Amino acid sequence: MRCFPTLWFSLTKVKDALTYSRSQKWKWPGHVARAPNNKWTKRTSLWKGPKGIRKRGRPKLRLADEMEIVAGENWLESALNRAEWQRMEEAFTHKESSVSKLNLSKKKKNLT
């Protein structure tokens, strides 16, 4: 009998690693946005860094850039409203998993 991953996850209460990590990645900026302005975590998260091309091995997008894509440029204000921020979390977590599935299917087609 073949067991599909969604059924397996619901039966065993095990969380999908990709969805869980994306969920945690979304929750951290919400936590940081609600912190006082003098906290170093908030100041470093909002820091743009040196201008220019990022070095090899560095991600092209910063965490704040990813938040701007989903929540808009004023993501800090959106994060203050917890209900709205949690609603956007689902869009953020499922966006990446569906994109990665599409990339895998494209790679499989190219190999055949």
C-alpha cells in the first residue's frame, strides 16, 4: 500500500520540514518588528549593508527583501498586527513549497 506524504504527515503528526522552516522564517521578522527600536536585532535586520554586488556564496535576497515581496514595503507595520501577519504566513510558507515543486518537475522534464 502506497502512503502519500500528506496522509503520512497527518497520521504521524510529523511536520513537513520545508513548511516548518518557512513558518519559522516568517515568524522571526514578526517578532523583531514588535521589539523596541533600540534592540540590536531590529537595527541589524533593517540595515541595508554596503552597496554593490554581494560576494559569492551569499544569498541574493536578504530576509527583509523576502518580507517586502510578500507583505509589501511597509512590512514592519503589517507585522504589528498579529492577525494579519499570521494570515500572510500561510501564503509565505506555501509559496516556496509550490515553487520548489515546480522547479523539481522542470528538472525532471529536462533530464528525460
